[in-house]
Amino acid sequence: MLSLVPTPIGNIGDISLRAMNALSEAEILLCEDTRVTKKLINILKERYKLVPIENQKFISLHSHNEKEFIDALEPSFFEKNVVYASDAGMPGISDPGQALVSYCIEKNLKYDILPGANAVLTAFVASGFCETKMLFLGFLDHKGGSRSAGLQEALYNGFATVLYESPHRLEKLLLEIDKEDKGRKIFLAKELTKKFQKYFSGTAKEILDKLSGNYKGEWVVVIEPHATQSSGAITQSDILELDLPKKVQAKLISKITGENTKVLYQRLLEL
């Protein structure tokens, strides 16, 4: 059987009893990084008296070898108690894991997903944006037209939008948001559940001023929905359902969202 087991995103105390039981009983541990998982288990041994079964097998499974690994799998592999654990947080959210689930569904194999720590939902709730709908886009592409299109989608999709961002590109993202929509409210969560956890709210310019060049750490960015989109009588979905050329659709959507027509047209071509 396969179990996907979430691990703490920072504070070890967030580990659940079910997660500890699953880790201790696993015969095979598939790990995004075996070193990280072994370190976690050692901490759990010391702090919570975790007693793993003997001769656990640790196998590295990450985004670079996931396809090759799954292509070589046999259903008999899951006759043992198999656990997949990413380095931090919920497997399958900006981490490997979902392909394993798809394999189990295809082969009619038993699997289970344990609930647990999740930076996306933690930051979304912490933002204080009074929304019931949100969109998670993960990391934007680093550069080029695909990054521009991704940013436009993040800003003008009509939902509160959650992004992950590295410390090396956070300033770039904030400057891009400030250039595109100076009044847009955003929320930043730094180092969630860790010792130096901090929250920042305001416009991109206000947050840049607060940070003063200090971008170290892991970041989650929550963008408030675009007001025009949320209050308009006609939505992007309405326009996309019409039998119109994509250039015309792009111009119409641009009218209600303020999104750049050329960038929007390119994004529509990629859909």
C-alpha cells in the first residue's frame, strides 16, 4: 500500500500522530531527499520516542527521476508498506507525489493520503482576504514571455491567488506587481511556522519599503483579487465561451480586467 505523508513545513511540533505512525511503520520510504527524511526521523526519535521498524529502506524520488522511477515500477512494489514523504509540507503540491497516486489508480492499488501541514492554505488564511475562492499557481517561470503571462494570470484571474517565491526573485516579483498595479493589496508570509516567521501586508511598494532589501527565507505571496473582475457583470469565462477569434476575446477580456492585450492574447494561444 502507498501512503503520502505530509511533513512539517518548519515547526516539528506540527507533525501528526498519524504521520509519525506511518513513518515508523514504513518498510520503504520514498523521499524527495533521503537525507532530509532521515534527519526528520532522527529528530522524532529523540523528541517523541519514535520507534521505526528495523531495516527501513530509503529511496530517493524527486522531480528529476520521478518519471523514470514510475515507468520501471511493478504493482508488486506496493505489496510492502510504502510511504512517500516530501522535504516539507504536503506531497503533490509543488512537490512530487501525484504521479504515484495516478499509478495506483491506474493499477487499482490501495493508497491513502494523510492530511497535514500546507503552506498554501496557511498563508491564504493568514492573509485576511475575505474570499472563499482561491487559485494556487506555485512558482512563476523565471523569465521571458511565460513569466509575464503567468504574472498577468495571477493578477487578473478574479480570485485570491497564492504564489511561492524564492528569496532570489522576491524583489523582482514585487517590482513587477508594483509596475502592473500599484494599488493592489498583497500579503507575504515568510518562513511559515519557523522561528523567524513574519507577515507583511500592503501594496508591493509598501512591502518593498518594509523589507529594506532583506529577502532571505522561504516566501508565500497572496494577491488580493482584482476588484473590476470580481464586480463585473460579464466574466472572462463568459467571453471564452463565445465563438470568437482569440484576438477579439483578448480585447474584450482586457476591457474588463485591465490586463495587457498582447500578453493576454499570447496566454489564450497557450491554453
